[in-house]
Amino acid sequence: MRKRSRISGTVLLAFAALVGAASPLRAAAPVQVAVNRCNSQTVDDAYARVRDFDRHAPGGSSDDLLQRIGAITGLLATLREEREILDSICASDAARAPLFAQIAATTAWALTLESDVAIRLNASCPAAARALAKMMLSDAWLAMANVVNDSGGPAPAIFTDVIPKVQGRAQAVGLTLPPWADTSAYWRDRVHQRARADVATCPSPRSTPTP
């Protein structure tokens, strides 16, 4: 009989979250784009997908939950790449600003849904479940704070429905969200650092024999 290691959902989620947080944004591939590429088509599609995720929760099996995590992770990567593309081709700050706000709102919403799945997938270790959710929610809050702080104005209208989604989930897992002006990469990194320590308290997976 041959043995193979069965990796628990907790470890998979922890690895995905930590690697995703530490990795720099992937540079967009060089492409020839027209001026009219500065539009919201890709972001609109992503927003529609997130709304669909919100309306249709994944099933309860580990496979269903991991599949949803993978779908959200892919969508977040698309949003990061789209922001880089728009930053390079939109002619002015006025053209970029509403698109960046929409990307931030969509990103934050996706991360709140990812935090929901992380909690379900890691139910066997509540410390890890809460910690991973905190990491994702701190990323969500920072995504919106960056837009607010860069503009020096109030939160864009598109944030109206997303802000309470992040706040409610943060309260549920014990994450204190600072005011916009105090939200920074340093704050987010501190949340991640403490979360990693909590994840590390969970038992390591065991090798399970298979036929």
C-alpha cells in the first residue's frame, strides 16, 4: 500500500492566505491597447460574479468550499491585474478614480465572501478560522481605505453597501477596524502577523494511508 499526505483545509487556507498576502502584484503582460480600453467592462464583469457568489453560497463539502476559494482567488488576481492595466492606459486621474473605486469595492466584497468560506472550511480549528478571516477582512478594509485616503475625500458611493459587510464580519471575529486615516499597510501587516501566530496553534495534518 502506498501512502500519500492528505492536507487539511486549514493548512491549505493558511498557505493560500499567507502567500497571497506576501506576493507582490503581478505585472500585467505587455499588450497593445486602444484608448477606449479605459473602461469598466472587466470590473463590471467581476462585480457581477461577486454578486452571484453572494447570492449562491457554496455547498458544505470541503471540495465545494475549496472550489469557491479558488474562484474568488482567481477573481482577485484579475482585479489586481486590471488595476495595473487601467493605471497605465487611462489618460487622467479623473478617468482612473471611479474605476479604482469600483475595483476596491469589488475586491473588498470578494474578500468578505472569502472570509465566510474560510471560517466554514476551518471549523475544526476556530482559532485558525477567525485568524484567516481577520487577514482577509484587513485586506478588504485596506483596499477601500487606500482609495479614500488617496482622494482625500469621503468614501465613494459604491462603498456604501460594502462597508457594513466588512464591519459586520470584522465584529464577529473580533477585528477592530481603524478609521480610514489610520488604516495602512503597517496596520494590515500587524493583523496578518498576529493571525499567522493563531493559525500556527492548530494541529498539523497527519498522513493518512490510502489503497
